[in-house]
Amino acid sequence: MIHSNAALTTFTSVQVPTTMGLDLSDRDSQYHVLRGDGHDLELGKVSMTREPLAELFTRWKGCRLVIEAGGHSPWVSRLAAACGMGVVIANPRRVELISKSDRKTDRSDAETLARLGMADVRLLAPITHRREDAQSDLAVRDARNMLVSLRTSAINFVRGKLKSSGYRAAACSPESFHTRVLRDIPPQLAPALQPMLEQIAKLNEGIKSYDEQIELLCEERYPVTQVLQQVPGVGPVVSLSFVLTIDDPKRFEDGRDVGAYLGLVPRKKDSGDSSPQLGISKAGDHEMRRLLVLSANYILGRFGPDSDLRRFGLRIAAQGGKRGKKRARVAVARKLAVLMHHLMITGEQYDPLYLAKKRGELAIA
């Protein structure tokens, strides 16, 4: 048994780096610097612009910086690293001492981040941001998504106004809506709805332009996306998003970890003999998870070709009702992520019925 004084000596001999906690805000951010033994070295407020932040980071070069992931964290973490700081980006889901604090202030949040960073950075479940060029390329996809969202809202507005006056808009694709519905508009609604159809046409042009940019990015800067597009249901938007989200596929030792990284695995809350069935964690990139589920919908839908993924999903869906179908979509999305990660690493030819051939199950399911 170790004597308490010996234990204390062993503990205090461990080198703990000087740590800065920085609570990011839009205009001014609070920071708190702690020495390795927990004593305060400096605390204050810094403007959220590059020059003051660079001055602060350079002054504390070599120290550990702890920040929470958020809107400002990508550029702030890159700036801090360039100034010579060791950066830890905390997962907000794991910092409940801040989110559930009874005495929450920016100053106390900065101190909490610093003390957690001193204790054990693994408690913060650190995340890694994308490269700056990857973030810029992904902004093209996000801009496209914004136009698609605006188009959907505009189409729903037109349909709603026609319906409230006793008319029905034709069932058609979003791309052809502005021309197909034009003849369905009654004279009394024309002043309101015809200009809206013109805006929908302009949105279609903008979406098409972004689609061309995405295809060009796939061909010229991210050729590995062509390998991923061998899988039915995976097009330029999905493949580019996956490549930019995963970034370095070799950082996952096991391909199955990709499903957890994207929040497609069930949460766990085991206690004693209780092991309830919970929904997926929904951690990681929300948009990438949504795109994978959309691809899974196609794979399981009426136009999805026969494949191992489709057979796997249909078996799960057959287990029962709407819940079975929902579980099937998520399960296929998770397996699709693992498959795409594998293809991204190997670059090999995709065989949709590889497992069926291996098991001698080539008859169409």
C-alpha cells in the first residue's frame, strides 16, 4: 500500500502544461490561463478578430488551448496552431459541466474549459476540424442546400395558395414546377404567384450552377469520389460530402468506427440488468448523416438495383411495420458509410453482390 505522502509526491511530479480555456463568443471572448499546478496566471477578455487573438496566442505560445466546437472554432483553432499553441477542440456534448451549470457565465466557462483540459483531454472527446480548403469546398454544397431549401419553401407556398382557393398544382419535379404549374394559376392569383414561379426558375438555374461546380470539384480535386459513385444512390453531392467529411480515411483503425463517427449507431444507457433499446446517437455531421439516409432510401426503394445492401435492408424491414423500415434505412446508411470508407481506402471495383456470391445466394431476393 502506498503511503499518502508518497502518492502526493507522485501526483505532483507529473508535468501538467499551462492551459488556456477560451469561451468563444461572437464579439468578445473570455479566456482563463492556469499554471500546471492549477494557479491562475491570467484571465481577461479578447476581441474576436484575428489580430488581438494572434497577439494573445503568440504570448502564450507552447501552451495548451481548450475551446468548444462551434461556428468560430475552425478558424480560431487554425490561428492558434499557427501561433504555436497545442489546440484541443472539445465536443460540446461532453462538456455538461458548462451546459448544465447552475452558475453559467462566460468567465466561469473559460475556467471550466481550462481545468478540464488540465485534468485529462480525453474527457473532452476532442474532435478534429476539416482542412481550410475542405471547409471552403464544402461551402459550395451548403450553398446549394440553401437554394434547394428556398425552392422547396417557394413551391410549397405556391401549392398552398392554390389549394386554399380550390385549385391543385400538377404533380411534377421541382425542376419543371415553374413551367407545369403556370397554366394552373387562375387569373385572380396570377399577380401573386407568377412572380414566385419566376423566382423558382432562377433558383433552378442557381442549383444547376452549383451542381456543375460540385461535379468539377469531384473530377479535378477529389477523383476518389468517382470510386464512391460506383454505388447506386451515391452521386456527386453525396460522394464529395463523404470525402470532405472523412478527410483522412486512415484515421479510422476500424471501418465500422465511421458509423459511430457519423452518429449512426444506437446510444447506450446500460445500468445493472437494464439495457433499453435507444435511438441513434446523432453525433457528428448532421448533413452527411442526412445524405446517407437519403441514399439508403434509394437503395431500398422501388428503383434500387439488387445488391448486398438492398438485401440486408429488406431483411430488417421485413421484421415489422414502419419501425422496421426506419431501422432498415438507418442500418443501410451505416453499412453504406462503412462500404464507402473501404472503397475510399482501397479504390477497388465495387461488386454489389460480393457477399451473395461468397455465400452462394445469387438468386434475386
